[in-house]
Amino acid sequence: MPKFPQAIAAATAAGLYSLAGGPGAGGRASAGLRLAQNTPNPFSERTLISYSLRKSSRVRVLVQDIHGRRIGVLSEGLQSAGEHAVRYDASGLSNGVYYYRLEAEGTALTRPFVVLR
């Protein structure tokens, strides 16, 4: 099994993901759109994913595995501007690196998380 940082680097280098919060990004795709790092991370069962929208938008928050396969949709629909959060229960997942993705305002932000039991 690859080490977590190497797996993240390999997926990013392959163009599978653009990680939010990379050098100079600050977790923002544009002024006001933000995807925070989940807390806690790593985690064993539950985590909190927070994000903010600068304007009312259609939003989708989803979880993917290291290969880009969708595991689940955590939130989908029209949401108002401001701060939002969604809890994720990963009790059915194996140990490993996964990604959560925010799609809103014509942009997508992605961050990794680690399930570690």
C-alpha cells in the first residue's frame, strides 16, 4: 500500500485532483469560496467538512476514493451565501486516503482526508 503523502502526490501529478490550499491558493478558488480542511484529520469514524459560499449557489459536496470513484454525495442543492458544514460518517470505509470535493459557483475544490483506525 502506498504511503499517504505519496498517494496524494501521485494523484495530483496525474491530474486527477487540484488540491485546495496548495501554494498560494489559501483554500480559495475565488474571493469568498472556501473549502476548509476537515476536522479531525486523520479520523476513524466521523469528521466535519466546512465551506463557505460568497453567493447563493447550486452546491455538491461529495467523497471520492484515491482513483476518483464516487463514494457518496454528502450535500446537493441550492444553498445560500455564507458558512456551511456537513458531518461525514466514514464507518464503512477502509483505512486510506480519500478526497472530499466542493462543486459550487462554477468551480471545484478538493481536499484529502485520511481514515485511520
